[in-house]
Amino acid sequence: MPINNEVTTVGIDLGGTKIAAAPVQGTNLISSEIRKEATPHAENSEEILDLMARMVDEISETNKISAVGISTAGMVNEKGEMIGSCGNIPAWKGTKVKKELEARLKMPVFVENDANCAAYGEFMAGSGKNFKSMIMVTLGTGIGGGIIFNDQIWRGAHFGGGEIGHLKLHSNKTRRCTCGAWDCWEAYASGTGLNNTARTFMANPNIDNYQLMDLHKHGDEDAIEVISTWHDHVAQGIATLANSFDPEAFVIGGGLAQFINYPKLNKKIKDKVVDALKAHVNVVEGNLENDSGMIGAACLANVELANQVTV
Ligand SMILES: [Zn+2]
């Protein structure tokens, strides 16, 4: 089902520190109307739900809104309920987000994992819009992933699809991952992983990634070595994903996306994939930046709404 460009939805991005919401007509973010509020650190989820509803009500005063899409940390089931842990919003665990917000707003609400929303946003409105299949790799403190095939998010049989940060780079038991296992991709290629590599190789054991990038920019040989090693780590995981899924493209987002040398990364991946795929490696930078989750959630609401109406 294609997007309906006549319909306006609200995309909400729930983060650990802030909630952002904006109207999106079709795939077009109305950026002049982005609203941001601090995320309430309430012990239950009521305050977060009430605040989201209030933000939608305010946007509805000047826009005809047909549905709402929510981008949230954590896994979401088919009923729009949070399952498992929810990152740095513990109160959100177990919340029946769709049911609660539909009761408050009296309109359809759709809820999706934030990495999936970011991927869907880039797929519908950003760097991925010319492809039928893509994998989004979000390189931040950790690694997020979203897999799109045949125009749809691959959610997995148990809503855990796309957890690409925990694929294994090797079995040497060298670095512990935040998930408790050894040598996940995230422990090497994320911002945390890059910083670990830098602290191991650089003279300054307290170096942060900003200092590292600054040294790299000024031609420091050790920094160049660390960044090159990091590109190897990023390439290793993408090569594994390319061999497994063979998508048309990979889109890189997150705070570290700007530090990737894309021609160099594409070449490193080509050296690692099976022969049949060497001519087809295509890794590009996302272009929606921090708005990808909000736009993705809104687009998802638009498409799901159309599905609902025709059923
Ligand atoms: Zn892990």
C-alpha cells in the first residue's frame, strides 16, 4: 500500500531525554511545527502518555490529523504494547501504548521500535527511497538496525528482528558487549566500541571520540590507524549482513555516520563479501538525521491507516 500524500499524520519520537512530535503530510515533515518536550521521569507511564496526547492535541489545532505514529525504544508487539525492557525509560515497560493513546486521542495510533522507524523514515523519505530493500545501520552509543524488504519492516517472528548490533565479529572473547555476550559487533563498531579501540591504541588512555576525530583531522598517525581499524570493524558487520540478506543498499545513520569515509568503507566491504556480491555493495549516508524516527513513525501510521481502511 503506497503512502497517501493527502493524509497528514503526527510522528512522535520518544527518547530518554526528550519527546519530539511533528505533523507529516505524506512523507513531508512540516519542520516549522516540530515540538519538543522533556521526557517526564515518572514512575509510571501515565505522564508520558498524557504529554504525548497533549502534543498531538496542540498540533491538531492547526492541522487535520488522521493518525499518530510512535517511535520508541524497546520491542513492540502487534498490539502496540511494549515487551521486554525499554532502554532508559524503565516506566515504559509493559505499557499498552496503542490502547492508552487511542483512548486519549480518539484516532488510530501505531507504535513501532525506534530503529525500525528510523529505517522506515530513510526508506520512505530519505537516502533509501529509491530502493525496494535496505538495511539501516545506526551507529551511536550502540548499534541499531532496521531491515526493510519488499517495502515492509522485517519485525521478526518475535518482534526482535533487526538487532544487528549483536552479531558476532569473532570468538576470541576479547570485548564484552552491553548485552553480556562477548565480541558483538556493537562492542567494536559503535561509538563505545570506537572509543575502546582508541583508548587501547592511543597515548592518551582517556581520549574521547571528539578528541580522536580532531587528531584524525590534523593527520595524527595513531588516530588515522584507529579510524582505519574502526572502518574495518564497521565493514566486517556490514559484509556479514550483505552475505546474509543481500539488500539493495545499506543506509548509515546515527551520530557517527558523518565520520565514515564512504568510498573507503564500500571498498573494505567489497573485499569481505562473497564474489557474487562484490559488484553490488552500496553503503550510503542517511540524510534525515535526527528526524528519521519521527518521519518513519508518521509514514508508518499513514500506510497502516490505509491498510486498516481497506480491510
Ligand atoms: Zn551484544
